[in-house]
Amino acid sequence: MPAGLSQAWRAFVIAGIYVVAGSLWILFSDQAVAAVSRDPTALTRLQNLKGWAFVAVTGVLVYALVAAALRSERRLQEELRRADAQLRHSQKLQAIGELTSGVAHDFKNVLSVITANGELVRGTLPPDSEPATAMNDLLLASDHAIKVVRTLLGIARQRDLAPVPTDLAAMLARYAPMLQRLLSSRYDLQVQQEGTASVVVVDQDAIEQVILNLVTNARDAAPEGGLIVLRLRGPVTDLDDAPAGAPPLIRYGADEADLPGPFVILEVADRGCGITDAVRERLFEPFHTTKPVGLGTGLGLSMVLGLVRQQGGFVTLRTRPGHGSTFGLAFPASMGVPAIVRAPGDVPSRPLSGGGETILLVDDQPELRRTAARVLRRVGYVVLEAADATEALAHYQRERDSIALVLTDLVMPGMDGMAMIAALRAAGATMPMILTSGRTMTPADGTSVAHGPDRILPKPWTIAELTSGVREAIDGRES
């Protein structure tokens, strides 16, 4: 019988076979009994035996049909339960995404002001003084707040990402020593590779954060210490291929009808306490945690799933209570694509100086505009400030020959930053333009490259990120 037949069709086939077999039995069994015995007593016994055989066969067949129907109903109920759980999870993520989007812009503006002014003040203080120590604590708290915002954006799949072809094997070789230093001496971190495929298109910073989160969870699952394995496998075509006796594979965030393959899978395996069914059902729910109060926010695994799904991948899990867990990050393999190696120090730690060029700075938030202007003037630029697009266009009409770069916010009353850039391009402006935004976007969002910004500067930015972005944009256009 073809495997693709539905349960209902299978039942019809079985019933049809039963009707045919029963009819043949009734038709020929009496003749067979009469031919076997001429003794009336023996004939009666054979007739009774034939009837009991018919009842027994019918009972077995009815049992098989009812059992199949119950199994089918249980499978349907389980599928409905999973679909309902996925819907509730998606609704939670959507609610978090809407909440995050609503406050991210203002919150990132605040963090940009705090971080930039804190760095400016710290630069004027003696390094070992008490005020400098206090300012360092303030900047550390600001950096923690930035990470919280990015975690929430990762859960909502709205984080700013820059996916590039990445060799995960090279990343693990570079990243594993740092991870081992984060673990105590009770843990042994091993890196293994199975297969030759290791290149995927991902955001390198995001994947490092995901790996760090999973390794931290593996450590917490085995507080007494033990082995933690980072295993890279690829190319993988059969996701369910596993050694005999391995726990079943569970997928999160994967559309079964749309899995391209082959995959590169990065696994983080521990020999800790494992995950029970009750915990597993809520494993990726935002704010759900089994850790004691103060030791977990319940956002880590939600962030992992959000970031992986945002980059076209999905998460796998094999676990058995008391025997450990293996989390997998599965991404489509990029066969034959050269990896891009990120050089350390892509963003300089110190601000890059200006050469007296004029910057047109546009932002409707006075405190953020003053902060950016203060930074740019400090490193050697002349700054023209504008509170909105109308004022900026007026500056351009008066100073068009002297303006070397336009730096504008996206969200402003009236004409937004993207529309203002398009208006400047239409008016003949050729200088480089940078768009700053707390929203997740790329330079091509909302407009064509010819009329859009040259680059995006995500908020919150540091002094080094602001000054390097401005310097590189000017030098790139001049070259």
C-alpha cells in the first residue's frame, strides 16, 4: 500500500478487503464443511467453529480499525496542540516586537546621549581618579542597557544585522579560547568538526552572542562541571540521522515544507541535567526561566531563536532528562562561497579626527543633536545644526559648496530623514550622506540607492563609531 495514502483511505481499503474476504468465506466455507464431513454432529461442530473463527477475525479487524482511528485522532490533537503553542509563541513575540519598536527609538536616543557625553567627560578626567571610576561605571551600565535593547530586538527579529559569508570553523577556532576562559576549570570545552562544509551567511556578532548564550546554558545545566562540546557538522542533508538510541530531534522555527538543505549545523552539547517535557514546552517563551530569581531573565533562548530565524536558520534540540542536551543552530550551507574574515578592530577604539570639513547635522532631538555636534567639533569638524528638514534644506541652499557630509536622523516631524536625503539628491547634492536610526534597516530601505543614504549609523552609537563613520564616508567619496 503506498505510504502517502491517508488514514481514511487506508480504512476504506481495509474495509473493502474485509467485505470481499467475508463474502468469499460465507460463499465457500459451507461447501467446504459439507465436503469434509457427512456426519451431522461433526458438521454442527465445524459450523460452530467456522462461526467462532469469523467472530474472532472480525473482532481483531474492528480492534485494528478502532486503534488506527484513535492513533490518527491523537496525532491530529498533538498537531493542533503544537500549532496552538506556536501561535501563542508567535503572538508573544509579536507583542514584544510591537512594544520594542515603540520604545526603541527614544531609548536608543537616550543611550546615545549618555554614552557619548560619558565618553567625552571621561576623556577630561585623570585615569585613576574617583570621578573617572564613577564615569566608567556609568558607561558600563549604559553598555548593559544597550545589550538589553539588542536582546529584545533579537527576540522580536528586529535587530540590526549584517549577514556575510562566514566560516564557522574559523570562528570557533578563534572564539573557543575566550569561551574556555569564561568557564571555570571544572569544564572542558572541546571543538569538533564533522564534514567539510562550514560556510554560512550570518551576522558574525549575532552568532557569537548566540554561541555564548548556549555555552552559558550548558554550563548552568551541569554546575558540577564536565564536558561541553562545540560540534560543527556539514553538509547535512538528513536532519534526523543520529546514532542508535539518540533522543528524537525537535525543530524550532523550521517550516517543514520549506527547508532548502544541505545544512551546516553548529551544535552545543552538554552532559547536564537534560530538559523535561514540561520545561521543553515553554523553552523559548520570552521571560520564562527555570533559574533562581536574579540568575536568569528568561530572554536568552528566546533571543537565540529570534536571531537564528532572522538569518534564515532554525534551532534543533535533542535532550533526555538526566543525560544532557544538544542544541543545534542549522543554516543553509553556502557551498563554494568564499568566507569574509572580520579583522579585529574594524571600528577604531579612538575617535578619528576631522580636517576642518563642514558637516550638516540634522536631528529634532536637541540633546542628541548637541551631543553629536559637540563630538564632531571636538575632533575637528565645522558643524551646521538643523532641527528639521526645512532648516537643513535652507542650510544647503546657503552653504552647498562647503558642506562635505550630511548626517541626519530618520524619524523627524514633517519630512523624515529619508525623504530629506531624496530631496537633497534631487536638488543636485553629491556629498556623502549618513542616516542615523534606532530602527532595523539597510541603506536600500524605502528608496533607491541613487537617492538614499551612503551608509546607516545604528543607534546608539559610540564616539568611535560616529567619527569613524563620518571620516570613512568623506574619504570614500573624495577618493
